[in-house]
Amino acid sequence: MPDPFDRATEILLHGCLDRAFPGAVAEAGRKDGALWRRAFGSLTYEPDSSETTTGTVFDLASLTKAIATATLVMRAADGGLLALTDPVRSWLPEWRGADRASVTIRDLLSHSSGLPAYLPFFRDHAGRIEFEPAICHTPLEYAPGLQSIYSDLGFMLLGFILEDAHGASRQPGRFNQAATLGAQFRRVASFVTVEPLTFNPPRPWRPRTAPTEFDPWRGRVLIGEVHDENAWALGGAAGHAGLFGTAGAVGSFAQAALQTIAGERLLAEPSTFRDFIRRTEVPGSSRALGWDTMLPTSSCGTRMSSTSIGHTGFTGSSLWIDWERDIYVVLLTNRVHPTRENTRVQAIRPAFHDAVMEEFQHR
């Protein structure tokens, strides 16, 4: 009798051999727990590198948008601290101009604000005090609401709004540490998982953390410090990137998400969560609020339900949740080590997810 998830295992083993990534950890399960978790490869390509284990910590990159930022916005909305219909200008005074007056928090969540996808602010700016006006003054690339362009910039602004909603003071020397994005998410993570899941991971985690890229800007291989340069310039915790965690931690979050969708008030009010995972009406967009939804061309492959939600991360991470079938799939890799030019994981992701979903069909 074949081993469980043997085809998915074969795909990831070949991924390591083909140098799509040095190491990977995968997990799949349902809302009541993990059914499969396995580690592959090693932390680097060096002969003396430590093997990847199920306890390896990865830079989750843009999974931060779904796991941290979208969750915190849901909770803030449930608590009456903000509303998705709030104009951005009511929170950020520098967001001025007739072309952007109508943009709301919901537009930022659905990537339909008009902001461009990315700009290298880290080259000339540091900290929120410099990033916020720079983003707010950035010319819009399209009329808000008419299309969706995936934007790191919009989620940086959501991080700033969340801090203000929780009482962050802009006065020097009076900053409320409990209002920081990192502190807000630590409170959520503390009841979601006992495994590592945090911004700015502590130094003792580094021996079991998968290295990412050699960064010429910082002059070193990055281990335990955020790969995204803009997030680094914002202190390592930002609305668009910065989370680190294990596959088990991401799996625990997925279990909590499935339980919330099913009616338990864990991550947010179930009705709020269901609103966030519904595909928006933005023309031509597959985006929900903070999440993406399944397309046959998605990284989740072709076998998930059309209502499935997920997200990927630039470093090689992904989380997909088929909530109609009560299934989640986590894949964490460090495909950017030693260089981001390695894009082989893109072909592996859909094949891997199809293999996992085929296994579930037999259960």
C-alpha cells in the first residue's frame, strides 16, 4: 500500500534535487488538526548544512497580509475600532487629493486603491514617519475601484491604520508599544498556536531558521531578519511582510480559520470572516479582502473548490484553504536562497497542491 501523500512527497523531493529550493516543509489537514507534515532538504545548498526539520522557521513574506493584517483588520472592525467603509483620508492626513478621496479601507484590502504594486522606498526612507507621507503622495496608477493591482503599498498603510486604531500616539516619547503591529499580532498568535509565529523573531531561533537571500543592500545572507527591504526599513514588522513561523504554526492558523468559517468565534466573528473571503466585485479581479481566491491558473492547482482562499509569499511560502471541503495546505520553502532569481517553485506549487488534493479524495 503506498505511503500517504506519496505523490506530494515525490514532487517536493524532486524540487530539492532540482534546486528549486534548498528546503521545504509541508503540512495538510482539516480544522480538527494536521493529517500530514513532512520536512525536505536542508537549510542551504552547502554540504555541511543542517537538514530542514518540521521545526524549521521560515520567512513567511506576504503570507503576513492574510495571516496578520487581514486578521487584525477583521478584529478591529468587530471591536468597533474602524469600519471597512472608512475613507483612508479619515485615518491618514497625508492622503489628500480628489483622485483618492473615495478610497476606503476595503479598497486597500482588495488591492483596488489605485496604488502601484511596489516602490523601493527603503533606499531613501526609514520608519513610518517617512514611509507614510511617501506612500500617501505616490501618484495613483488607475482610478480606484476599477481594477485590482496587487500592492504592498496599500498593506503598509493598513499596518499604520491598525496602529492608530489601537491608540498609537504620534508624539515623540509617547508611543504605545501595545499598539504596534507586532504586539497586536502576538496577542492573536498566543491563542492560535504554541509554535513560532511572530514578527522580528528572537536571535535564539536563528540556528533553525531557513536563510533567504544574500542581500547586497545589507551585505549579508539574511537569517531571521525580514527579506523584504521595505519591511526591514519599517523595523521588521509591516502590514505587507515580516512574519516568521513554522509550517505547524501556519497550519494552526489555518485550523483556526476553518473553525471560524464554520461558526466558532476564534479569529473574528464568523460573519466578518466570511465577508473577507468572498471574492470582491472589482472588475477582472480574483481578490477577496486580504486573500486571493482560486483560479485554475492559481498556485493551488486545479483540484480545489472554486471558493478556496489562499496567499503566496515571495520567499517561497503559500497557504491555501478549501473551506468547503475542510482542507488546508501549507507549503513553506526558502526558494530565494541564495538568489531571488530562482523561480522554479512556480511550476512545483500547482502540481504539489493537485497531488495533495488527490490524496484527500481517497480519505
